[in-house]
Amino acid sequence: MMFERSAIIDAPIDDVWARVVSADGINYEMRPWMTMKLSRGTGFLTIDDVTVGEPLGRAWLKLFGAVPFDYDDLTIVDLEPGRRFHEKSTMLSMKRWEHERTLSPLPAGRTEVLDRITFEPRILLRPATVVLKRTLQAFFGHRHRRLQRYFG
């Protein structure tokens, strides 16, 4: 399944990019529902620091920032610094997870953030997949609102 979510952020593209590719920025967007923590020793400071195509290791997803509930075996497969990244992963819950985020400059120093999510759950039950898609759409809406609030 696939869906897209977009938002307009009242900040210049360089400022938005610096935020969305940092560990602090990623976790800020996801709070309070969850956080993500990469394994120690990855050397991850921002997505700009990764080697494209090289697995980053297991990133644990923690419900409410405390309870591990899933992991993400994370690889950035494409990167256009300052504009776009494309992550492909497998997860405990997902056979396939792809997150592509593209930033586009807009007039008046604003930025459009577009997220394209493609996923395939390990358990393929149609009703559950529809609920999961709606949950993920709501979650990315939450992430965009948090980003707007940060720059607002």
C-alpha cells in the first residue's frame, strides 16, 4: 500500500532540512507517540552523514518513548542533501517499508514537505491493512503538525 502526506512549513528549506534529518528532529516529530533510537556505534548525526546504500543497523521504535514495540532495519537508498531522502527498510511488523521525504522551496521563505510511504505488512489481512494505512496517515499528519509547530 502507498499514500502521500504533505504540509507547508513557515521556514526556509535549509532550516527545515537541518531539522528533519537530525535524530532530535525526527524524534520531536514522532513524540509523544513514539521515538526511534539507532543502535550504538552507528555514528549517525544526521541523514546527511550516512553512506547511501549501507545499512545503518537496527533502529528501535519505542511506544511513548519507553516501551520497545518494533524495529526498523534502516537503509538510506537515495539522498539529495538539502532536498530529499529515500529510506528502504524491513521491520518486525513490515516486509517492506519505504519512506521518501522531499522538500520543495516555496515563495516567501516557506517549504513544502512531502512524505511518500509505501508499506507491506508481514500479516496480510485486508481489514487490518486498511486500519494500519489510516493509522499511518494520521501519524504522518501528526508529524507534519509537530513540524509546523516547531517552526511556527
